[in-house]
Amino acid sequence: MSSTCLFCKIAKREIPSHVVHDDEDSFAFMDIRPIRPGHVLVIPKQHIDHFSDLPEAAATKVLMIAQRLAKAIRSNLKPPRVGLLVGGFAVPHAHLHVVPMHDGHDLTSQNYAKVVDGKVAYDIANIPPAPPEALAEMAARLKNQA
């Protein structure tokens, strides 16, 4: 794990998070700026920037945890869909977003984008932070189901 990476610090519990899954190789926690309530991030504990650079076993593990969380989200929150997204611009550590979807644009840039000086600008600040108590309650609902 990198000593300066935000997600590495979260996985080492140096930075508080609302944990949904924790094992030797992977970690899942509630996104503090959720696209929708129930938005979870799944990461390998090994610090690797690009998802495509993960060893096959690590990628498989992250996807397996994401699938289990998607089932937990469907069971608990009953969204029409649960989407998976590999991004990586905000934090340079491989991660997978597991997002309850209520709209076809929930996983598109529409939630992050605005037009500034005629250009599309992306800013995660457009998504308001979730209250810590809401994240704790959601983590408790989903925990141990992945």
C-alpha cells in the first residue's frame, strides 16, 4: 500500500470510513459523495493505479465482492438496476463503483459535469457529501453480505 494514497490510508484505517467489506486482499466502503444512497467503492488493498493492471486474481476478487454487494444493494434498496463503473481519475488507486441506479444517467458524466466557458468541466464537488449517519446506517445494512 502506498503511504500517500487516500484509498490505501482508508484500507489501513488511518482515515475513517464506513466499511462494508474487509479481508486480506480487498476492502469496500461507502462513497462519501454517493451518486445514489448505497454507492459503494471496492478496492484491492494492493496499491495499483489502473484497474487493467491488476493481477487477474485481484481483479477477480474485486469483481466478486462487487457482485455480492450489488446483490445486497438490490435486496436492501430495491433499485431498478445496480451499475458498476471503473473510473479512477479522482483517486489513482484501482477501484470499482457499485451504484444503485434509478435513472439511466446515474453512471454518466451528467452527474459530475457542467459547462464552463463552452467546455464540459467535471467536478465531483457537484455531488453533495452524504451525512455520516446515513453512511453508517447504509454500511450496516450492506455489511457482511459481500
